[in-house]
Amino acid sequence: MTVVRKKLIEVSIPLEAINAASAREKSIRHGHPSTLHLWWARRPLAACRAVLFAQLVDDPSSWPDRFPTEEAQDAERRRLHKVIEAMLPWEASNNAAILNAARWEIARSVAWGLDEEPPARGDGPAILDYLQTKAPPVYDPFSGGGSIPLEAQRLGLRAYGSDLNPVAVLIGKALVEIPPKFAGRPPVNPKARTEAANGELRAWTGAQGLAEDVRYYGQWMRDEAEKRIGHLYPKATLSDGSKATVIAWLWARTVRSPDPAAKGAMVPLVTSYMLSTKEGRKAWVEPVIDSEAQDGWRFEVRTGALSRDREAKLKEGTKAARATFACVLTGATIGGAYIDTEAQAGRSSTRLIALVADAGRSRIYLDASDTQLTAADLATLHVAANRDVMNIPLQECRGTFGSNAQGRRYCFRTFADYFTDRQLTALTTFSDIVSDVRQRALENAIEAGFENGGESLAEGGSDSKAYADAVATYLAFAVSKSSTRSCSLAIWETGMGRLAGAMGRQGVPMQWSFAETNPLAGAGGDIAGTAVSVAENLSNLGVGGVGCIKNLAAQTNSFAEEPIVVSTDPPYYDNVNYSDLSDFFYVWLRRSLTEVWPNLFRRLLTPKDDELIAETYRHGGRVEAESFFMAGMNKALASMQRAASDEAPLAIYYAFKQSEAGAEGTASTGWSTFLQATVDAGLVVDGTWPVRTEATNALKANINALASSVVLVCRKRSSNAEIITRADFIRILKREMPAAIDAIRKAGVGPVDMQQSVIGPGMGVFSRHAKVLEDDDSAMSVKTALALINRVWEEIENELDQAFDAETQVALAWFATYGFDSRASGELITLTTAKNTSDRALFASGVFKDMKGKAGLTPREELRAAWSPAGDKSLTTWECVQHTARVLNAPDGGSEAAAALLAQMGPKAEEARALAYRLFEIATNKGWAAEALVYNELAQEWTKLEDRAATLGQTGRVASPSQGAFAFEENN
């Protein structure tokens, strides 16, 4: 019989370190894989790397002969946690020493499982070869933005992925599949070859050579485009007669006023008159009623100081309410339905309201001019004359829409309608030049020594033809990526003085006032700069083993590579409509790369019918959409279950919105539906680790956006699993959950994540059985199981309360009712009598404060600074928690001072940890956010404090009276 070895992820992971690194990663832009091309709801690389490592590395308890005691196993877990923590930062992503250390740990687990020994720790090439040969491959059947295959590759594993969406597949190929083909190759462009011939040699590691070519040809593409369309982007004339480069043109949409008094004039729909809200640099436009102007009005730019009220009024523009405006001429209301009707009938237009020019270190705002209007008109004439040969994207679009809600169509009938004529001219020009670059790169590659011809990149080639295809692919990404800035949905950020692209959230919202970038100006949206950002990303790739990304639907994937380690990030019910969103990019990628990737771009738009999301507009209603999602997810999960290796658990990410986090943890139709599909597919859920991508203090905000994921850790359910009753289920929960909860706390999981983490062991009990029967013999649902798990957890916590010392029980009961507020002393006497203690004892200990007729818990800031557990003759768990929290945040305290307290607590230390979690729950339920954060921070730090306390104990530094915050006295 094969013994299944527990993996680290099934027991313990450094969750808080993973969460901190994941949150920090959101602020990293230059060179980060997310900057290659937009994709939605990507999982943080740090989390993916840590989860994969923990999926493949054995937990020490799997090797009792090597780690025979619980202490030895805990010590080894802490060591493995440190390996994970070292590789989490973005800066460690390509650190050879750190990656080799992580790879060796994986190789050791693989080798021990084969009754072998791994290669030597320092032999990086041998470790990589061992993993490529003997470690199981990792497969993500919903590979999306490619984070999981990329991190599997980084860890030295064979990396596979697949996705139904062609845009996602191409992103994955660009991250994982293409870079290793050309790793270590020098660039082929003439400039680099000339420098090399002149002795300017350098080592080109990973895909750095290919990245250098993308930079070079991106600049060539920009220069070539300027020759063709530069006349469409004239410079602005300043008041002194000098010239300045225009960075952006600011436009407003217009419709004919419904008020007869306006005499059919087209009037602006302006969301704000402000151009710059920076202090000391305020700029705005003011409407001027002028009978000589077009439609009887025009805008003039103003600068100077503004009162708060005046600025607030200017920020309203002509907008009266949501999708409702006021006529600038008469003040008449212009409703959303009227605007939509006019726009769909082709009766809406645009009007230039201002220019933004480069003034060196600042921006200068200028009135619209005839020269600038003429340039835009030239583009309109060009499109009208060449529309049939420009190959502009005329596929039908959805208009405006949110993540799962259809908006109005307005003037958007085809994808071309999202762009002005000048933007269409620029984008089609850039797309045409991609083909020119491909030919030049082919010639240069042959000159540089690549074998002439060979298979194309799509056919698996790696010679000159494939290399030219690769260069074209990355530059096509630059064109596609720039489309979010070069469209009529981009906006001008008045506070930052810069342009912001469309698609910032998971939808296509209407922008009434929009900014048109200059793609040749060297500012945001410049095509050469966009190519540079793609190249920066590419410079960090090509490290690790081979990778392969396929275009497949997860429901029908037969997994030719099985057995596999499944680590996947499936769609999230109805949160993100990937195909409709990605069509915005698909039309441009298809235009540029049909010859390079003919199979990927054989369709006019991305496939919709098999997309595994619960989209109501496609399936006729919410019930039908849920049924479609459930059936498809069942098929996908069943396929994964069949293909998955018995040696490692599956890791399945489920992302949820903050608004779904309720009293019973993550509570939504999507969550329970997903868990039900997992159980129905024959999987046992034995771990649920919540991975946050927001800082803890941001969790207070009520932001309905994808902010967290739950990583489900699953194993295959035994074919001879038992059927149990509801009573059996509750009995097993009560028997097994206390130890599981204790292990989760020992792993350093903070209180804010406990609600989600305890679901794992509870669902493990539920899902390892074939069925749990209700009293009427019907099968228990996942939703009911979740409720019971939370109920048992609450009972366990309440039982824990009774285990605290009497003084702490009194303090806990008082805190749960009054917090740190004072009340009549009689209420304290009533509580102490019930707990067989006295108010005098509580006053003497300092837990409570005697206010002569009133009593209350002693605030942390009033606790004795010189207190120590060792000197306290009647030590209480309450004091241990409050003093440690005080010292941890004290100016003369900190982690070392708090650890010194912990070192003296003895058995009280574990009770204090448990109390910190309990206090967090109470504070959270009461809505005391600041107090909850105190206990969350304390609980998160507890494991580190324990480690430091052990060190202090060994060095004899625990109670040195000469160290300020460490100076203790005997208490009570």
C-alpha cells in the first residue's frame, strides 16, 4: 500500500509573510510580469510561488524517522517557513542563490520519496536537471495571466498551462514558453551586433538578448510611424511664439440639446471642468456663450487660485446626475436614455475642449486651436478615404458594461467605435509596422547566425523564422497594450497631471470627457515607451525549465501530461467576464499576428459558448447561468481529479469580493457553489488558506473588488469512503478541530484570517466522507456543512474561554460588553462573584481600575511600564496579552522587548496567544476596528516573538534590568 506523504501546505505555511509580500507586489510595476499585458484578477506571484513550494515539499511529520519528535518537526517547519519567506520578495524572483535553495528543498522531497538523495545543495544545474527529470509537472488548466506556470518554471519544474481564451494563451506563451527558447542568445539588431564587433561584449542571460531586440525594434517602429503619421500630431504654439509638444488632447462628447430654445445646437457632456487640481497649479476650462462660436459656445482655459466651493462647482462640469447632464446653453436636463438614443442613431459627436502640452517639468494647458482641429480632421479624411483597406476592427462590441452588468450601448456598435479616427490611424499604422519589423528581424537573425528558415514559432521552431515571430509577438503586445491609452475611454487624471488608460476595472465604463494621447510624444501612451515596458518584463524571464501553454477548454482537457500537480486559478463564478473584456485586445492582436499565430486568431472574436463563468445575459437568467457554471466546473474538476498525482495535493484558488465576507466567513452563492463542485468531483478539501492582496489596515474599507483568494488544498477522495450521519459529522468536528485550530494558530495565521482558515479542516471532515446524511436521509449540502463548521468553531472558542483563569474570564466578559468603558462597581462585583474571585484582586493586579464607585479595564497606556510576568505573583492571561501589546508598540519597546516578556510567561504564553485571537473576534464583532488591529498584529507577530524569546532565553538576556523596556520589577 502506497503511503501518502503529507505536504507542507496541508499543515502549515507562513501565511502572514505570504500576504504581506502579495500586498506589496501590487505596487511593483517596472519589469513585473503583470506589465507585459493587461489580464484581470491575476494571482500575486509571491503567493503562487509559496503555494507551489508548499504543495511539493513534504511536511516533516511525513518523515518520523528523520524528525522523530514534535519539537523536531516544529523546528523543521520553521526552517522551511524561512525558506519560503526568503523567496517571497519580488527582488528575490531571479536571485540564483535563493531560487536554488528553494529548488533543492523540492528536490529533496522528490528524492526521499524515491528512496534517493538529492543533488548537492550548491549544484544549481544538477538540481534543475533533477527536477526536470524526476519531479512531477505542474499544470494550470485555467492559466489566464500565466502566474502559476511562470512560478512553477521559476522553481525549476516543468510548467504547463491551458486556457480557452486566445489572449490569455498568448500571454502565457510570452511569459513561459517563448523566453526559454531563446535564453542566453545575444540580440540580433544591427546596433547590438556593431557594439559586439567593437568589443562591447556582455553576458546575455535568460531572455535579455530578446528583450534588447524588442527595445530596439520598438524604437524603430516608433520612428517609422512618425514618418507616416507624424503630421497628425502638430506641436502647439505658446503665447511667446515658441513650440511645445502636445501630450494629450482633451475632448468632450456632444449631443443635440433637447431644449427647443437651444435651436438644435450640439452641447457638451462634461464630467468636470477641472484640468489640474494640483495645489499651486490649478487649471480649468470655463464655458463661454459666444454666438460667433460653433453651436454658440466655446471653452477657455483658466489658471490661478480657487476657493474650495468654486473648485467643487467646477468639478461638476455639466453633469447633473448619473448619466444625466444639463444643457450648457439653457440649463435643460439631458437624460441618459435620450443620450443613448441619440448616440445609437449616430447623432452624437465630440468637441476638443483643451490641449495638454509639455512644459519641461510641468504641464501647460492651452485652448483648442484651428491647427489642432485641422490635424484631427486630416485623420478623419484619411479614414473615410481608406476605410476599406485599413482593416479596422469592425467586429460587433457590447458597448459599455460592468463586471457582470450590461450598460448602455451609446455610440459603440463595433470595436472601431471605441477609437477616434486619429487613434484608428495610429493603431493600424503600428500594427502594419509589426509585420515590417518581423521581416527586418528575420533578416537580422540570419545575419547574426541563426539558421535560415526552420519552423515558425507556432510550429515549435527556434530558428530565424521563429525568432522573428517572437519579436513580432512582443511588439504586437505593445500595440495591443497601448490601445487602452489610445482610445476614447482614456481619461486625464487631474490630480496627477497624466493620462490614465481604459479598462482600469473589470468592465468598459463610459467616459463622457476623454483624453487622446500623443503616441509619439514620449509621455504616457508613447509606443516606444510601451515597447520598453514589455522589454523590461522580458528581461526577467527565461529562467528555469521548459514551459508549454495550450488553447484548451478546461471542461474537455484530457491532460496528456498526467500525472500532474494541479495548481490552478479558475474563473470566479460571475465576477469577471474575461472574453468580452479581452475582445478589446483580441481585435488588435489578431490584426497584427494572424500570420504568426494562425490557429489562435482564427476566430473573429474570443470564444464565448464554453467560457466557464455564470454570465446571465448569455444563458437566459441567473438560474440557467449557475446551472451552466456548475455543470462545467464539475467536468473541469473531475478531469483534474483524474489527472492529478496521488503524491501531491491539488491547490485551487477561489477569489472573492470583500462584500462576500460575512458572519460565516466567505458567504456567497459563488463560494458554496464552487465548494459543492469540488466535493462532487471526488475531492477532499483539507485546507483553506486565505491569501490577501490588500494590507490589513485596508480591510476596513468597504471596497467591492476582488481583494482576496482562498487557496483550497485538496486530495482525491477514497473510492471506499464511508457514509456518515449529521450527528457523526458534528462529533468528528468536535474531536478533530481543536488540534487543527491550534496548528493553524501555531503557523502564525492572524485572527483576521482564522474564520476562513478553520473551514479547511472542517471541510476535510465533510468531504472525506462519501456523504453526510441529514435526519431525513437526504445528503447534506456544503452550505449546511459550512454553517455547522462555524457553529462548532464558536463552541470550541467558548469552551476555551472557560479554561482561562478567573480574572481573565471576568476581564473578557467585561470587554465583550463594555470594552474599556467604565461602569458602576456593582457590575464588576456581580461578575467576580460568579467567577469566584473578587474586585479587590482585580484592582490589585492592575487588570481593573478602581474609580471609587466605578470600575473599568485598565487602558494599555496606563499599565505599569516595569511589569514582568516573572515578577507577578498572581499572573493572569489578560495581563500577558495587554502588556505584550503595549510593549510591542511602545516607543522604547518593540519586538525584542515583547519577546522578553513572552520568554517569562511559561504555560501562559499559549493561553495568551489564544486570548489575542478571542479579543480580535470580539472587537471585530463590535466594530472596534482600531482595537481589532492591535490584536491582529499581536497574533501575527506571536510566532516570531516565540522564536526571539527562545533566543533570548539561550543568551540569558531575558530580564536584564539595565535595558529600559527590559527593566522588570516584582509586581503585586
